[in-house]
Amino acid sequence: MDTRVQDGSEALPEGCPMAEVSRPAGQWTVAEVGAWLAARSGTRELSELAQEHAVSGRVLLRLTEGTLRRMGVAPRSRRRELLRELLRLRLQQELEELLSIVGGEHPP
């Protein structure tokens, strides 16, 4: 089953707590960040790290490989995958912001 939505991002599974969040990622709570991380990693480990380090949406969007390493995210391949997901999220946020500026519709 293809879980991609029109803008190319991954659709969240039905019943996922993040499927209900409609505000920008920069405004997410620590719990919402944890749910987003758990939905992408398939485990609670990253979610628990986010809670331990109080990673809000604003912080999430600014994470770097060095920050993830200091938080204990290992191995490097896992950090790189998470950084790719974060880049997708940032790009999606930028697109939505630009569309709102020009009066366009938000992507689904």
C-alpha cells in the first residue's frame, strides 16, 4: 500500500496521534514530537529521548547530527535517516508557509 500523499510526504497511519495535529511542527509539544518520532522510527526509543531532552517542535526543527549524537542517537546511519526525515518536515513547513503567503491552498 502506498502511503505517500500528494506532496510526496508519508501519510500517517489512521489512529496515529500525529494524524490529528494540524498546526506547524515548530509549535508541537514534546509529546507531539515524541509521537512523530515514534511513528517514523517504529520504536519508542527516539520518543523517550525527545522527552528526556525536552525536545519541542521548535527544537526538533533545529536538530543537527552533532546534537543527535550528544543525545545518544546511534548509529550514524540512524542519525542520518532522522536528519532526512527532519529535512522533509522542514521543507513541508516551508512550502506551507510560502503557499499561505501567496494565498494558495495548503497541501493535504
